[in-house]
Amino acid sequence: MESNAFKIFVVEDDEWYNRLLVHNLSLNPDYEIQSFATGKSCLDQLHQQPDVVTLDYRLPDMKGLEVLKQIKEINEDVQVILISEQEDIEVVVDLLKHGAYDYIVKSKDIRERLLNTVNNIRKEAQLKDEIKTLRKEVKKKYSYQNTIVGSSPATQKIYDLIEKATRTNVTVSVTGETGTGKELVAKAIHYNSTRAKQPFVAVNMAAIPTDLIESELFGHEKGAFTGAAARRIGKFEEANSGTLFLDEIAEMDISLQAKLLRALQEKEIIRIGSNKPVKIDCRIIIATNKNLLDEVKKGNFRQDLYYRFYGLPIDLPPLRERGNDIILLAKSFITNFCKENKLEPKTLTAEASKKLLAYPFPGNVRELKSVIELAVTLADDREIDAGNLILDDPTDMESLFTENMTLREYNLRLVKRLLDKYDNKPKVVAEKLDIGVATIYRMLKEED
């Protein structure tokens, strides 16, 4: 027999009916069948790890319920199908409560029902195996080394903090410049923690209009407001038993921070349009590219919420401070991009490596990834040279002043350059220029 055969134990003391069950199940050549006449003989062989046990309710040495209980104690993954003449509904319900997969009444025409039931069990087992495989792949993808590639002291410190974060459910605050990989760190913590099998839900606070944040986080009931055509659960409920990642938390309107604080303290939320609290249990990881303490001093962030969030701080260093990690990351991006696009492996020339190390990477890891993927595409042979690396010229902003333009044109050009640099985030650009977001929108609208 193949080692991966689907194993079935038939436990039946009636010799004729035992042979009938074995014959019917043997119609599928993928099934490996063993038969037993007593409960004890079956239990003695459970170390063989059968996938299914068909079990008679009345055996000469034990009751079917007792055999069922012992099977589940030894290996709860074994599926048990009770097959018996016993038709007392209360007994059947009791058997199902104790973990029986199904109950089939004995008859000569049992073949179709039995084979369908076993086939359903096999399909479910295959699905569970696929889920386990996917979880292993996800965990491997978000292992520390695959998440934050590098060997610098700064990177080793990040590994150490991520490992500490996985041991408990402490709130984690991840800080760092745009593009340093804050969400990847959050996923690495989640997928290496005890909550790995539960949902990871990410919310970008800067991407949600202020008037929709409450509904997005806490959900709403049908008819709670115009357009609420049906009940909707919020991100807290989606992340229940798992991890809720609140990205760019500093962008959350201060008027809603009190409700968020209450949800965290009480471990419950109330959907909009409801008075009924809903209990929640989710780990919180936050991220921001701002200094939250400075935001507290400016009056933009609640002090009590700041202390609630502080937890274990992980500050991600900018790429320019990670030394040779730039080359290790570049090589990793080259390998992955070539594999994904079925390209021949490519390498960096010494001149290309030198150019990468000399560049400050204001966009950090995200910018490096884009630069490398473009370089791989542009390279004609198996080497990526310096000419294939398209990096922003640090003197580029100075070119603004070499053309004759009006002040309005200069301002508009500057705003557009910064929007390109900061992923089209008006709030970030407004902060950099110390102007209102509405001013940026107005300038862009006037251009149209």
C-alpha cells in the first residue's frame, strides 16, 4: 500500500456485515481497509493513524459510545461513522455530541450512503491539508529573515524585538519613515504568534474619509444612516481572535479617538445604530511615520490613547542607515522578480552596488524594490550595471529654479513633485510644506 493511502478501520462483530462493509469500501482503490471484531482490537491499532473508523454501536466487549470517546481522546482528527441498527434518536444525538461524524442505520443497501459519507470526509481532509500547507507557506513568507532582509546590527535588533513581540499579546507600535516595511513587520509578528491561524486585518487610517472611519472600525446596523442598506461588521469584528493592524494611526481624527480608546479598554464595540455591545478579542498593532508624543503635545493625539498604544515600540531604521543591507535586499528583490517573471537569474556589477550604496533612498525599501525591478527589466544580459539603475537625481529639485515660471507655477510644480515622492498622499505633503490639505486640493483643481 502507498504510505499516503486513505486508511479506514471497519469495526463490526457480525462477520457477514463486516465483509459487506469492507467490500463496499474496497470499491475505491485509494482506500486501505482493515477490519476488527472488537472495540479493543481497534483501539490497540490506532497508532496506525486511520483517517476514518466505521463503528458498530453494539460490540461484544464495549459500547460504541465508549469506543468513540477513547478514539477522540487518542486522536481527535479521526472521523468516526457509527453504523448500527440502533435507532433511538436520543442515543444518536448523544453520539453526534461526542464527535461522531455521521450515524448510518444498518441495511443491505448501505453502499451509496457509506461511500458518499467517506468521500465527503476525504474531501474535507484534503481541504484541511491544503489549509495547513498554505499556513506553512505564509509563515515561511513572513519569517523574520524573509520579512526584514539584512545582517546589520539595526536589522538584528528588529529580529530580536519581533521575536519578543510574538511571545505575548502586548500592543506593538511600529514607527519609521514611509517605505521602511511597517506592515511587513506587523504581519511577521502575527504569523509567528499564537494567533497565526486567525485573521490579520489591516486598516490604513489615512485612506479612509473621516466620516466613514467609525463605520469602518465598528460596523453599522441596517438603516443606521442613509445608504446603510444592510448590517456590516467592522474591522474589529473581522479581526476577532486575530490581529488588527492600524496603519498611519496619527492621521485618525481626534474626535474619534475617544471611541477607539473605549473599545480598547472595554474590549467591546458598539455598531452604529445599535445599543448592544459586541465583545472583541484582537491584538492591536499600530504604525505611524510620525512621532506620536509630538502629536500629543500639538493636541492632535490623545495622551491616554498614546499610552494605551505605546506597548512594545519597534522603530524601523531608514534604509540609508542599514549599510550593506541595501545590497542584500537588492539581491533578494532580483531573485524574486526573476523567479516571478520566469527570467534568467541576474547579478549586480560592482559599479551598480557602489551606486546603490551611495544613494540615500528617501523612499526606503519600497523605493529600492521599484528601482531593482526596473533595473532587471532594463538589463540586456545577465548583469545589472550602474546604467540600469534609475535613481532620483538629488539635484532634481534645484532644476525647479532654472526655469522662468510664475510663483503659482513654481508652487504647483513643487506640490506635484512631492505628491509623486510621497505616494500621492496630500496629508503628508501638506505636513512637509506646512500648509493645509485644502490648499493642495485647491491648487490642483485650479490647474484643471
